[in-house]
Amino acid sequence: MFSAFKKIFGKDEKFYDLLEASAAEAQSSTRLLADYLKALAATGRPANLDDFIQSRRKDKRITQQITEELCRTFVTPLEREDIEALSLALYRIPKIVEKIVERISIYPGKIPVEGFIRQVELLNKASDAVVEMVGRLRLGAKLEPVQAANERLQFAEGEADKVMLGLIKDLYAGPYDAKETMLLQQLFEMFEKAVDRCRDAGNVVFQIVLKYS
């Protein structure tokens, strides 16, 4: 089975390069979000959003290049639908991160930065696991290291759920009016959804490896 995996997976390195670049861009967007929140905590003012816009645009170009290469390439190292599914799942990570900072930048009330920082710490762990899992695709059907990374990713996603519920509970008991409560709850849920996007990408990788292990 491993030889069959190598035969299929070893034909063209460019798709691995592009998928790894997309995963790295997704990771970069979560790092930018952490820096954004730290700057917000220090200054009390939202920072410029240009870096997030550029990160999402860069990942979109990578996604488009993957689509173009799929049209040009007769034999692909992974099944075409798997490449497409993973490419789309990875692109959704910087896309939602950009939406998060857009919402934070226009929120008119007091921003609970510490709560957001707790959430983005788990998001960073999730994106780290995604980068590792995508990077291992070119190494063949080695299930154990991919499974270990996936377990870390699933743990981060579960912890993100718990943190979100705790923040919402504190929100309901805090000094916020109805409008602020609604808007902040949406933001907490968007952070948790970003972790879900990482989980979705990890699930695609895990399923690919399972096919050939």
C-alpha cells in the first residue's frame, strides 16, 4: 500500500509547494491577528488592516494558481478533488481572520482584548498543526505523525469551544448593554469559527492520508 501511495503522491512537487504555501499564509494570518490584538491592548486603538488584506489576497492568488495548475496537469500527486478541497479549506482561514479584524475595527464599544487573546492563542495552535499536517503530505502515507498533529488540532478546537462559552457566560453577566452583548457574542463566535476552519483543513489532510495508509 505504501508503494502505491508513493507512486501516486510522488509525481509532481508543485502541488505540495502550493499547498504548503497556502497553509503558511493561513498561519501567518493568525500570527498577524495575535499581533493586532497585542497592539490594540497596548494602544487602545485598532491598527491598520492592510496586512490582513494582503495576506488574504496572497492566499487567494495561491488558490487560483492551484486551480490553474490542475487544469494544466494531466497526472496529479493527489486526487484532484482532494487538492481542491484542501486548497479551499486553507483559503477560508485567512478569509475569516480578515473578517474578524474588520469587525473589531468598527466595534464602537469597549473591546475585551484579553478574551480575544485567549481565543487567538488556541487559533495559533490550530494553525501550527495544520501547517505540520500539510507539510507531511509529501512524505508519504505516514499516519502516526499526521494523526498526532490532528489530535492536537482537535484538542485546540475543543478548548476553543470551552473558552468561547466561558467568555459568553462572562459577557452575559458583565456591564454590557444589549447591543454590545450581541456584537461581542458574534465576535467570540467568529474566533471559534476560525479554529473550526483550521479543523476542517486538518480533516481533509487526515482523510487523504487515511486513503493510502
